[in-house]
Amino acid sequence: MTQLGRLYEKEKIEYGNQKAEAATKKVTKEFVLKMLEEQYDIVSIMKITGLTEDEITGLQQEEPATV
């Protein structure tokens, strides 16, 4: 494979990884917000998701208020 071909492959892989990471973050955020809606306590959410308390409260603050 040429150097240009390797560079192209590397870019494709990095792009795919970025998309996968973004999708994972989106699903995790939705999951956490649902858990909070259902009155799960922060400690349980931390155990289940592996997120820190700051990450969880940050997700809460990112969510626009619903009317």
C-alpha cells in the first residue's frame, strides 16, 4: 500500500472511531437522563454507567428545560 493509501485508511478509521464515540456519548446521555427522570439516585447511576458525579450533573445541566 502506498503512503497516500495508508494515510487515507488511517483517516477513515479515525473518522469511524469519532462517530462511534459520539454515538456512545449520545446514548449514555439519554440513558442517564432517563434514569434521573425515574428518580434513580446519583450513586446508582455512577455504578451503572461508570460516570462521575460531575459528569452526571454536567449532563443534567446540558439538557434544555422542557416546557
